[in-house]
Amino acid sequence: MIELKTPQAIEKMAVTGRFVARTLAELSGLAEVGRDVMDLELRARKLVADRGAESCYWNYAPSFGRGPFRNVICLSVNDAVLHGQPHPYLLRDGDVLSLDFAVSIDGWVADSAVTVIVGTPDEQDVRLAESTRTALDAAIAAAVPGNRIGDISAAIAKVGQGAGYRINTDFGGHGLGRTMHEDPHVANVGRPGRGLELKPGLTLALEPWWCTGSAKLRVDADGWTLRSADGSRGAHSEHTVAITEDGPRVLTALS
């Protein structure tokens, strides 16, 4: 079932979105050489608790994970591309770190992800991360009333495939609002003019992600962390976006 949100509900989601954006900005700034990944998890827990927010990840137990997720943020390093289970690891020079964070405040959810490069960046990694951000911008531009889900998916694929990356279609964007995952699914590959029509009030998490090599994934020993099958590095960008009469509104922007 798809719920079109009222303008008042979208404003509440924007409050959550600003907190998500500020948290990701702070944690990204802490991602430095020698920093333990668990420091970022613990800082995120404190920020969530101080704000009175509710983590969408803590105790989350979908069919694709092994038991409840017992952290408040996904932290994926290098070839770990999605659902990275935080664990003790000292960040190294040149590591690629993706941070994916979702919370609920007063019953309304926002979800966002960023990829940062720790220390000295490698050109290939910079291109990879920038391609996901460019694809996210293209997806947002396509999120206008009268377009369809396929227009968003096609916009993402045009950027990713155009840059030479293979795109996995097992995981993509999604609706959200009262919960983290709602209908519809938003694949990162699609055909223009196909799928659900975009109407004002629809709220979506748009999240292009891919790796420099294989589009296939393997599951880590923790039962959660998804890694590229060939060990190539991945990047992930995500915003929560509302479809409005005036065009797309990014709810997880800093300003």
C-alpha cells in the first residue's frame, strides 16, 4: 500500500531529515585515518539518544539479514557496499567508507547515505563516489509529478552505466514515511515511462550504488554486510525526496 503524505507530514519528515543530514555530516568529519569504525557507531548512538529519535536499524530483522541488526548505522568499508555491520576496525589511508543512516522522529522517518574517502583519495575511488552523487542528482531531477518510477530508475542507470559501472538490481530505493521501507521499490535500472506514476505526496528514498567491478554480491560472515563478489570497491549515495506540486524536495539536505 502506498500512502501519499500530506504537506504537514512532509514537514515532519523534513525535521527528521535535517537530523539525519547533520548526523551524517558530523560522522563523515570524524572518518579519519586511525579512527575506529566503532567510534562512529557509538557517536551515532549518542546523537540518536540525545535527540530522542528512534533508530530504524536497531533490532531490524528483514528476510535478507541474519537475526536482528544491533547497531544504529550501516558502515561499509571498501568492498563492503551495503548493510555494513559496524565492528572494530581502524580506518586506513585511502579507505572508502559508506555511511547509511535512518531514524524516526515523532513517528516520521528519513533515510540518507554518503560515501567518503579517508585520507589520501585514489582517482578511481573519487570517480566512483562522484558517479553515485551525480546519479542521485539525476534521479532527484526526474522525481516530478507526472513522471513514473521508471524515469527515476532510467536516470540513475544512464549515469552509472554511462560511466562504465555494472549495476546490481537486487537492492535499490524505496518508499518510506511511517516506516523505513514502504512501497514502491525503486530499482537503479529501469525504462522511462514505466511503473507507478509519481504524484504529490509520494516520498521516496533514492539510492544509487555500485562497484568498480562486479555487480554480484556475497554476504559476509556476520550475515549482514554485503560485499562485491570480486573485491572491488563500492560507493553509495542516498536522499529522502518528496514529490510536490513544485517539484522534488530533498528532505535530507543540510539546509
